Amino acid sequence: MRNHLPITRGRLYRFRHQQKENSLHMALIADRMGSIDASGIRKVFALAASLENPINLSIGQPDFDVDEMVKDEAIAQIRAGYNKYTQSHGDEGLRAAVKHYYHRRFGASLDHVLITSGVSGGLFLSLMALVNPGDEVIFGDPYFVMYKQLVSLLGGRCVPVDTYPDFRLKADAVEQAITEKSKVLLVNTPSNPTGVTLNRDELAALADVARRHDLFVISDEIYEQFHYEGKAESMAGLYDNALILNGFSKNAAMTGWRVGYAAGPEEVIQQMTTLQQYTFVCAPSFAQKAAIVALENDPVERIVAYKEKCRLLVDNLSPRFQLTQPNGAFYAFPKAPSGDGDRFVEKAIENNVLIIPGSVFSERDSHFRISFAAANDTILRGVQVLNRLAEAD
């Protein structure tokens, strides 16, 4: 016979009071919060903090530090008193440097530039400026986690286009997904989470579809320097109604400095700037000055190092995992041996290896994301465990 606590009048009162209090708290929360979930990536990061010396292949930031020249510039600007607000559109010197960078790297002219609080800030502002409730936003599946959540938060409708198994967003698949409510096409190359890059012909074909159907394109190019074979490409210059998003979190490891930029049509940049005045206000002032130095740095050595990390991961993982070759960013997106990505990730974490379930990035749960933004020996130790788990699965 089970032992039940006596339900006293005081206990019953406290229970009912707690229920009422919980209901009151829920009533305070805006309805829109029910449309988004807590980040699955952040949950893994929190779990990492609770494990003892985990093999962390989940992280979405470089394993190198900010360059000393960039740090020195930031410190010098702080000491010189450059610590106040900038104009909401950003530091003029950085805006000019961004234009020069895209012209030098891609031969593209960026006429209207807004400095944002990271690429995530630029993405939020752009979707806020463009998406009405019911508008459809098209993007490839798998996708960066923020796309689906922000579109849903704004009352838009997400239209993920299946790109399995090669993870290339194809123009004809996008065209088939278009309806009278389609408004925005979101493109990400190199891709998080797959590491796949789109070539110029593929980007041009997507631009042609957008042009024919009057879609606005948002091009997320935060990983554009992490490109390992062939020529890196940009949507810049291919389509007038396109917004380019880029920043310094990946190429300069300035993840905590929160500096990015957006470039596109004047009317869109103006509306994003107005929104920034009432939200982020501006990106950190001293960090904007330091970002000018970051744009002038030559990334060749670190890209060569990351190309080697990519090769190391693929060579050691591909014999036991179905894996599309990454050509950019610092991720791979293998299929779990059993086809159950969530279950495989649970087993990996039980064995002290942190990876991210593919269901965080996709409507499917068959894959997982692994990051090679780690020391080479960490990559090898992690792959050894994953291969052992694959053999036992």
C-alpha cells in the first residue's frame, strides 16, 4: 500500500495558490512566445558546462582568438574615449571599409550599408522590416536555427525546401514552393549546418527565380571566408532586390563583440536603420573601429588550417557515416547510422562527446551536426568515439 501524504487544508490552499500563481505568470507572457522554442544548440552548450572535460564538437565559433592587432585597436579606441553611441547606421569608416572589402573580394558594389549588432541582429531587423503576418519565407532544409524561429515569431509562414541528400538549394525546387503569399527567399552559403557552398551558376539561378516571382532575397554570407575549394561567391551584384548579411563573428572570431553589417536596397536599409534606433541602437562603438582592422587582415593561414581540419574530419568519419563533403563553414552533417539522429546524439553525449541533433536544423531527425572548429586532437578523439558508437549501433 502506497504512503500518501495527508491532504491538509493548508496543503490544499498552498497547492491551489501555486496553481493560480502559475496561471497568472503564464497570462503575462505574450502569445507570440508560444511560436518559438528554446535553442537546441544553447541546450547542448548548457549541458557542456555540466560535463567534465567533454569532447566538444558542437561549438559554432572558431577555436582561434581575435587577432592581436584587432585587440590592440579595440583597446586603443576604448582608451581614446570612443565608448559612446555611434550613429545608428554605424561608423562611417567601417561602412566604407565594408564596401571596399566586397568590391575587392567579389567585384561587387554595395551602395547602402548598415552596421548591425552581429548577423543575427541584421537578420532580425531585415525580417522585421519585410515580413507581415501570413507572408511566406522560403529557405533550404536543413537551415540555420534562427530562420524558422524568427519568421514564426513575426507571424510569417516558414516554407522549408527539402535539399536532402546533397544539401544544395536548387532553383527549380524553390520555384515549386512559391505561392501568391511568397515574399522572401533566404539563402545561406556556405551553409550552417551542412558546410555546403553554392557556386555562381546556382546563385544566379536562384536570383532569376526571385526576379521572375518578385521575391526579396536575404543572403546570409557570414561564413564566406571559410571556403575550401574553388572560388567563393556572393549574391551581391546578381540581383538588385537582395540584402547581403555578413559580419565578424566567424572570420575574425569576434563572436562576443557583436558587429555585423547589412547591405542592400536603400528603402530596406532605411527601415532597418529606423528599427535599430528602437532596438539595438548601434553596434558596440569601439568594436566597430576594431572591425576595420579585421577586414584588412589576410585570412589565408587560418583558412588553410581549417581546410586541414575539414579533411581530417571527413577522412576519419566517412568510412562509417553517410556524409556529404563540406566545402565551407566549419560543419559537417552526417547521417546517423540508424537514421535516428536524436537517439545517436543522446548516445554520443552519454559518452562525453557533444554534437547537435539534426532535428534542431531540419524537419527531419536523421542527421547530426558536427563542428570541426576545434583542435585537431579533439576532432580525432571525438571521431574515434563516434565511430565506435556507429559500429555498435
